[in-house]
Amino acid sequence: TYTLADRGLNTTIDVRDLNTGAASRHGISSQSRREWRRRRIIDERSKTRKSRERNLVKANQFIRDRSQLPVAMQEEVARLYRRLSDKGYVTGRSIAGVAAACTYLVAREENVPRQIPDIAEQFSIEEKELSRLIRQVSRMLNMHSISSPDQYIDPFMSKLELAPSMRSQVQHLWSVIKPHEDVWQGKKPMGVAAALIYKACNESGSPRTQSEICSIANVSEVTLRGLLRLIEGLMTKLGEASQQ
């Protein structure tokens, strides 16, 4: 397993086997128990003696405790971190930051998009620092896939507590603009999703404020209004074309 620094290849002396009850069941005397405790300390120190191994132990702990991903995806995060460590990228950088960047990229690759502010909070690092690390790691590992706005529709709707019936309206708007990549490609996918949801809410008679939606999507109101103008401009153009 990549979530252990030694990949689980070494023997581990479990402290639980050395407590009084377990030791008695195994027929281990008090003197032997003290000896095994000493060996366990030596064993643990030997595993974390090298700086790189200590870093891997710490990174794997971050991934297990803070990524909030399924075990299989944690394995992939740990594998990416180890690749970066092998390349020397981690040296001089925040262990938590690099682990967070790997977490973000794996989630994106597996179509389980996580927002940068959420991951930054989980790993206790600055959003700007995380964004910078994500860009660097993406280039180094050739992971340049682009998130699609529709990946954020369900999470945002859930946070806004919108009715499930609203989803079809949002998806309809997305299906209209999706072929016109010049409108949304290169824009923040969270912003595009927010604009689609805002427009659908207003058209359905269940309006939400711009500030409310921007807070959920982590985009500015200026960005939201700019995207709305692009989307509405496209809708107007398509409407005029259909009438000709």
C-alpha cells in the first residue's frame, strides 16, 4: 500500500500486543514485555530515521486524516505524492501543501471535484499557496485535465438546498451553452456553474441572491455578472437565429 511509508513491507510490533492483558494471553512475561517495548521503540525510530521516510510518514498521515476521500483514492494520492518525492519536488515545500495538491488533482481526475477553499481548510494551508502548488504539480505530472462546469452543479445545488426538480433546468441551460466553448472554455468552471444555477433560479421564480450563490461557488459577484452577460448574450443570439 502507498499509504504507508515502507509500503507495508516491514514487520510492525503493535503496541496493543504488549499491554498486560494481551501479553498474558500470549504467555509473555513482564521482563519479556519490557524487552519487546524497547525493541518496538528501536523499530519505530529505524523506520523514520531518514528525512524522506519521515516526510512520507507525515504526508500519508495527512492524506488518511484530512483528504476525506475513499481508501482507493487515498492510495492514488499517496502514489502521486511518492512520485513527487522521488523527483525531489517535495524538498523545501510544505508537506501538507503538496499532499493537499495531490488530493485536489486525484479528486478532479476521478470526477469528484473538490473546491480549493475546502481542501485548503482541511489541510490548514492558504488558498493561494494551494493554487500555486496545484499548477506546479499539474505541470510536473502532466495532469492538465480541465474540470467541467457540470461537475459542480450537484454540489452547489445541495449546498443551496435547491429542489431536485431545478436540476433539469440547470442541465438544460448547460446543454445549450456546452457546444459553444468560446463562451465558457477558459473560464472558472465554478463560476459557470454558479451562473447557470443563478439564471435557472430566477427563471423558475425561485430567485437566489448573487452574494448567496457567489459565497457557495467561491467566485466574485463581478465574475458572476460577467458570465451571466456572456450566457444571456449567447441565448439571445441563438433565439434570433432560430426565428430566421
